[in-house]
Amino acid sequence: MRKLPWSRIPVLGRSRERRHGREEVREVQVATVNGLLFPHARQVVRARRKRRRIGAKKWQTETVYAVTDLTAEQATAREIAAWARGNWITENTVHRTKDVTCAEDASQVRRHHTPPS
């Protein structure tokens, strides 16, 4: 999947956030495929997340791939990209709610006697 021509595939979803002292950019691309080692694969999704501490120069990049057996007629590339972005919204909302309610980020409780990170 990494060897697909991603540089020629358009980015269908992009978001940028600045929160919790970090800057994060997320991108989603979708490609129609045939002949992958996954027997029923019809489309491949590449989701990239780049993040850095605000003010830092170096970015960290995480790339995740997903495969679906849905054809382009069953789920367009834009629909798949929207589903991926919807997952990010859910993930960010749940974390924020737990942090505000339980003050998780402010907790000084540590496990296994390790120093704070």
C-alpha cells in the first residue's frame, strides 16, 4: 500500500488544529485498487497525521492505511475521507470531555514509580 502513487492522488480531507501546546495537520487520501494481497480490497485509505509542539521545528509524522471492500460506486472517495475525519472528531471530542471532566492531563498520579513525562 505504501508503494501506491500517493503523490498523484488528491488529498480529500485536511484539518489543522492548535491545542494543548501542539499543532497538528491531518490528511486523508483514497485510492481505488485491484490486485492487492487483500483478496476483496477495492479501495485503500491513507491517513497522515503530522504534529509538533508549538514553536518546535521538527514534525512527527504518523501514517495509517486502511482497506475496504466497498467499490467506488458503493462509497465514493469523498465519503470515505469524511468517515475518517468523523472518526478524528469523535476521538478529539471524547479526549477533551474526559480531560475537562476528570482533569486527566493535570493528574500527578503515576504508575510503576516512573518519573513524570
